[in-house]
Amino acid sequence: MVCELPVQRSRRHQCVNIKHQLLTMNSQLTREQQKAICSQLGRVKLQLLYKASVHGFTGAAFHQRCDNQGPTVSVGFNATGHVFGGYTRQGFSQSGQYVCDDQAFVFTLQGEKLLQYPVTTSAYAVKMVGNCGPYFGEALVLIYGSQAVVYSGPGNYYTFNAAEMHGNDLNMTECEVYQVQAIPQLVLMTKVDEVCPFVAQDIRNIYKSGYIKEVMQETSARLGVPLSCVIPVKNYSQELELDPDCDILLLSAVIQMLRFADNYFDELSDRLRNIET
């Protein structure tokens, strides 16, 4: 006879609860709606952090999942079919203070069309309130007072038509918060030996060349990617023999590509586990 310890049963129960949450954490936003939102934010993707029907319609549940997560998109849904919310680049907290964000906006989705209403007073763009969900100025609050309701006050730091925004239906059927994540990109900077004589003499000088460094920095700034994602390489063009130093640069670039691909498949695997039945 095998006896199961209480601690083991408790851990198994926790695992079952976690698996249940993962299986129900599916985005209510369609792919087209997500694309409409992302089109206003640049090269980004949305990662679901919080779903009220799973984690609870409370300020505490929202803050537990969403505080200090950087830029976010918050979305409310109601029974009349309206989809609405807001974006802020400021991470949420429970400080009780307003935070400035000149890029914040609230929005409503009409099908796949995004209607956007930018903040009018950036100093009061977002308020960090512990017992509420996303709090956009005094204009739009999701999960107001830890209830499945919306507070709507157009004209207070954001200007919008309430009927157009949410149809004056202030009862929410769902609330979701997404982290805005930049899509990783790699830039291969080729022909470095043709632009710098110092590098042309010896490819091993590539990271010693001040000019190559300047070009990499300019490329990073123009394309909006981190400097670490700009990889200089030398192409084989006229060489008849393999060059180990050239190969090192090319293989380093391939390794970086494989790492990015590996990260993508890790995320894809997580999403597939979330929707398996």
C-alpha cells in the first residue's frame, strides 16, 4: 500500500490549478484586432498577462500579474459586443500617483478598425490605483473598485464619445491586459571589408575599427534595433579558399539566428500547451 503525503497532494492540486489556468488563457482579441493595435505601436507583438475571467475581476489580481511589466495594452469587453481599452508605455504600480505618458491613448475597435483617442493632458495619462484595474486618467477605468464594471468620464484628460467607445454598457464580460513586446530582429551588415581599409587588411580588426563601430551605431539608430543585434560579416566573393576568420563571423551570425529561432519555438510551444485540450 502506498500512502500519498499531504504535501504531495497539495502540490498536485496546485499543478492542476495552474494547468487549468493555462488552458483557459486564450486571447479574446482576434488576430486581426491585435494587428490593428500593433500597427500603431511599431514592430511589436502582444503577450497576454492577465485575463479577469481566469485571475479575477479585482485590482489585486490585476496588479499581481501586471505591475512593473513595461508597456501594456488593456482591453475591456462587454455584452453589447464593444471592445475598448487603452495603451500606456508606463509600467503599472500601486503608488497612488499619476504618471506622465505623452504616447498614451484609449481606443475602441469597430470590427478590425481601431479608433484612437490620444491623451490630452500627458501629466495625468495614467493613475496607479491599488483597488482598480487599468486607470487612464479620470476618463476610462477598467475593473473600477475591484468590480467587473467600467468607469467612463470622457473629457477628463481623454476626449471620446462614450456611446462610440463602449455603447454606454459599463458592465464588463472580460478584461485582458497584454504586455507589448518588441519583435526581435537581427541585421547583418555586409561588405565591411570594402568600407574600411583597416578591416580589409585583416578581418580580425573588425571590432577594432572606429569607422565600423560608427556605421553599426548609425544602422542601429536608423532601424531602431539594439546595437547588439547589428552583426558585421564579410561575404565570400573572390576568395578561392576558406578563411577561418571570415567563417567565425558568419558562424557567429548563424548562432544568433538560431538563438532567436529557438526563443520563438519556445514561445510557440508554450502557446500550444495553453490551448491543448
